[in-house]
Amino acid sequence: MKLTFIGSGDAFGTGGRFNTCIQVVSGTVNFLIDCGASSLVALKQRQIDRNAIDLILISHLHGDHFGGLPFFLLDAQLVASRTNPLTIAGPPGLKARLDMAMEALFTGSSKIPWKFDLDVIDIPLATTTDFPGLNLLTQEVVHPSGAPSTALRIEVDGKTIAYSGDTQWTEALLPIANGADLFICECYMFERVVKFHMSYSVILERLDELAAKQVVLTHMGEDMMANRDKVDLSRVTLAEDGLEFLL
């Protein structure tokens, strides 16, 4: 399967990067992990077939992680002429917040009859949920967003992709990352430890505990971007828009 960073940026587009959006294409499923506000532009720039995407998994309800959904949905309805079913799944509160976002951005859009089957699902925490072609385990992490923020562990075609979402260090990441073929970890700061986000210094200290086969750092802020030359690239990879992994 192929995993592509469609967007690897933080909330502020540091370094000119698109908001968080990761595509995974396997033999059985084509899905996105997060869909930040700029994701539709990023998908179009890379000439991604949006209608081939079956599922969008959302880690938490901040605009740089789910704010692209209204644009994606209206593009599907009005531009891409989508007919394939689409499932959007995320933490408890997703459906209500998505309706609010739709109305805030495009009044009346949450009530239109979709030309395709749309299923928006609130995923129970700390429970394995099965979707066609994959299963998902979520754990709540430490990142206030008005609803639970989650880390994701996704098993698909015999491979495991783990994703921290946005969070400060929490032991909840250990079962998410353990043994994963790829652990995608947000890394907002370099040395300084801050609330609600991860720092490279903490990740490096905990790397052996995380016990993932590969670790890629994403969602880098200005401090982290300015110190990229100090990162030990023998132990982690730094994400950038367009970076691909074959798993």
C-alpha cells in the first residue's frame, strides 16, 4: 500500500505547507487520515481522484484537521459529480460539529440532499471499529478541541499505521504505536516542552518505548522547522508535502 502526505503542515501553514491530510491507498481501500482546511486544494494540486476516496478518518475537531470537510463535500456534490458512497468517521461530536461548520461556511449546506450516500459516524473511544478493508482503534489524547481528541491505530491489509493526532506526551500513545509499521507523530516544537503538543526532545526520549518500526514527524511549527538540521534522521523521518511511504 502507499501512504502519501497530502498535507504535513500545522494550523498556520508553517513553511508554506498544507494542513494535515494523509492518503492511504491499498488493494482494498482508499482513505484519508484527517482533512484540514486546505486539503481540497492540496488534493487537486496532486491530481488525486477525490471520488475514489471511500473513507475519511478524523483525529480531532480543529480546523486544520477537519476543516476541509465542507469543501470536500460540496466539491463532491457540485464539481466532482460523486456517486460513490462516502463514510466520514471521527470522535464523538463529529456529526454535530460538521453540521455547524457547514452552516458557518455555506449557509443551508448541511441540509441539502446529497447525490451520493454519505455516512457520518461518531466513533466510540478505546474500541475497535470495523470499516470495509480496515479496522480502527482510537485512544483519547491530551489536546482540547471541544470534543475528545484521539490517536488512531489503523490495521489494513496486514499492516498497521499509527497516528498521534495532536497531543502532548501521554501514555495513551504507547498501545497505539507499539509494533506499528509506521507511526506518524506530530512534532510542533524542537526542545521546549509545551502543553497540548509534542516536542522532538520528548519524542526522542520516548522513542524506544513507542516501539514502532518507523517514525515520521509531522505538523511542525516554526521552532521545529528552524531546527530540522539538528534532527537525528537515522531514528526518525521528517514529513513534507508529497512524502510517500510504501508499506
